[in-house]
Amino acid sequence: MQPQLQRHASFQVAGPSARTTIHDEHDPAAARIVGLWVRFFDERFYESTCHRTADRRLYGVYSSYDAKARNVFDVTTGIAVSGGPSAVRIEDGDYLVFSGQGRMPQTVRDIWKTISRYFEEHPEIERLYRSDFEAYSGPEHVSIHIGVSLD
């Protein structure tokens, strides 16, 4: 899979959030991301969130990475909003976009494995660890956007 380079303006996403680690997400007893998605759908955040934009995609946002151990981060499941007190900001800038189609969540897991391999094979591309996000445009369509510096 060859990623596509896209430039994004900043935008905001609102929904339930949690602090987690890569290690915890590999342990079903400690994982938080699946629970956030369950909460997002069970509590109907899509219908009840204020300040929604015309963007109807669902988002999984990775932000507030620990500066020393980048495997610690916040994750937010939500929708694009025009503001609000609990919204997380997607930083403007360049993103490598890895897209896939298929059964979730396995397709997402497979793409994240591809992303890890890609950055191992391309050390000249700097991953920024500011804000990365998954954008779901349908039940079997996802694009994962990874913030990069190409300088």
C-alpha cells in the first residue's frame, strides 16, 4: 500500500476520550479504544453532539502523545465540530494517508501494521506525533492520516 500525501487545514473532533498506551491496546482487559467506540454508539454521540459540521465521517483521533514515550496518547472517537469545550484539535499540515476497505476492526489493525512497517522502511520521513486520525467514510471504508514533516 502506497500512502498518499495530503495537506489538511486544522479542524476539531468531539466525542468520548481516554488516555491509553499501545501496550494496553494489545491487552483486551486493559484496552480502551473499543470501549470508546461502544460508548460513542451506545450514547448516540453522533446525534447529540452540538456544533456538528457538514462532514459526516466518523473519526478516531490520536493526540497528546507523551514527548518521551510516544506510545502513550489520548484517543477520541467522534465527529467533526465547529468548536466546543471538549473538542480535540487536528493540527494543520502534511499527512500521509493510508486507506483500506474491508471488515472492521481487522482492516484498521492491518493498516496500522502497514504504517509501522512503512516508517521503519522510510526513516527519512519524520512522523510528528501531534495529531493522527482515522476517518471512516462508511462501515467498511477507512483512511488513516499520519502527520509528517517533509522538510
